[in-house]
Amino acid sequence: MKSDDDMDPIKQALIEVDQRQRGHLSQTKYENLRDDHHPSVSDILYKCGWNDIKEEAGLHIDPRSTRNKVTKRNAITAVKTVSQRMDCEMTLAKYDEHRDDNHPCGGRIAKKFGWSRTKEEADLERREYQSEISRETAIRAIQTVSQRVEGNLTIASYNEHRDEHHPSGHGISSKLGWNSMKEAAGLTPR
């Protein structure tokens, strides 16, 4: 979606037209009721999603139209909700494993908004990397997980096989250095 400044005229147009009608503001109703100076539906859809911009404008969204759609707000809310239940890095697989039926699936969030970007907007990336990881905790976690992995232990294979109470591989890497912790754990860094 474009910047907020680009979206303000669209939001204002939606609000103005919505005040002239009853019920849910559909694309057809908007097109029939809009003034000539308001952007057309096709102009709006070129810049953003219909329900996304309606939601940003504070307008009601017809639940029937969102049944199979994921808005940025509900994606962020779902990711935050699920992360509060977990004590580990929020991976897409972990999210899908722990999400409620009414939450959008991780793949749809990733495709529409980007998984990392959604986690950042939910303040998960920042929170995870701010937590302290002791050298001893990292060494024990790497030793434990390395017994489950054949071949070279990478950050990705570590994250895939670690327990929820273990720090994330990215957290270890950014705080302590991945290869130095592998070496301290008695593994050969590569």
C-alpha cells in the first residue's frame, strides 16, 4: 500500500460517500454515489485493497466480504495474540501450529504482507532480539539441538529442531555470534 499521505484523499472520499448511504459501502454503491472529484473504484484498487482502505478509514467491513481475506490489522493482531502464548521465536510454522481457527493462516499473511514485515509491525522482531541470552544457555541449546541434526548445524536447522524454550538461532547469532557459540559448544564452525 502507498504512504499514509497518498491514502488520505481516498479515506476522506470513502468517509464522505459512506455518510450518504445505509449499510455496507460496496464498490458499486461507492461508484454510484461518489462525486466527480472523488477517485474511482479502479483508481482506489490500483493503489490499495478495498477492505484495507475502508478499515484504515474506520468504516465497517461486511464480514461476508472478509471471509477469505486477510487485512493487515487482523494479521498483526493474530500474530501478536499467538506470540503471547509462545515462549520462542515466532516462525511461520510455529504460528500456524498455535493459531486459532479464526486467525488467518501464516502462508496467506506471508504472501500478502510479508512474514518478517508483519512480525516487525507486531513488534515481535524487536522484542525477541532485546531479550538477553546467556552464553551458557546458548551453548547448552546448541549442544542439545545438534544431537537432533545430521551434518552441519546451521541457524535454519537449529531453529527447525530446537525446543520452544531454546533461544532462536538468529538471537544467538546477533547477540553472541553463531560460529563462536558453535565452537564453544564443541562443534566445528563452518
